[in-house]
Amino acid sequence: MKIIYLLFLFLAFSCSHHHKKSPHHHHDDKAGCKKCSKDAKEAFEKKCAHAVMEGDTHVEGKEEFTLTHGGRKYYFSSKEKMEKFKTHLDEHVKEANNNWENATRR
């Protein structure tokens, strides 16, 4: 009986330690994540992140098409542009950041 009790304690404590905190995830603001939207800083002065990624820093983003990622809120001119941007999110963010830096240095 002691063996069963010890086995139960071992399983209970070894399994529970990694379920206390789930990792944070990235998603649309519409999902309602308070952690993301509360602290997010607006990226590219609300310009369309997809357009910025393509080198055009003049296209305005819209409030209804936003994505929060890495503590920043990205705006898009359309749902299609937002979906395309999300396909390779980290790569597109990096490219958009480079284009934005180059454009704002001029």
C-alpha cells in the first residue's frame, strides 16, 4: 500500500509543476487578450504594416484590422493584408522594421 501511495504522490507532484502557467500566445486583438492590448505600443504610426513591409510607408492602417505581436500593435489596410502578413509573421515584422527605419532616417 505504501508503494501505491508514494507512486501517487510522485505522479501528482511531478505532473503539476508545469501546468501552473501557460505560455503567452499571439493573436488578433479581437481575441480580447488583456495582456496584449493593454501594454501594446502602436507600430509604424498606424501605417499598414504589410505596406511598410513592401516599402510603402504612406498607406494608412485601419482600427478594425489590427494584430498584436511582441508588445506592439500592428495596423493593416485590409483583412487580406493582415492575413498575408501573418503567414510569416516574424520574418515580415523584421522586414517591415528595417523598411520603417530606413524611411524615417531620410
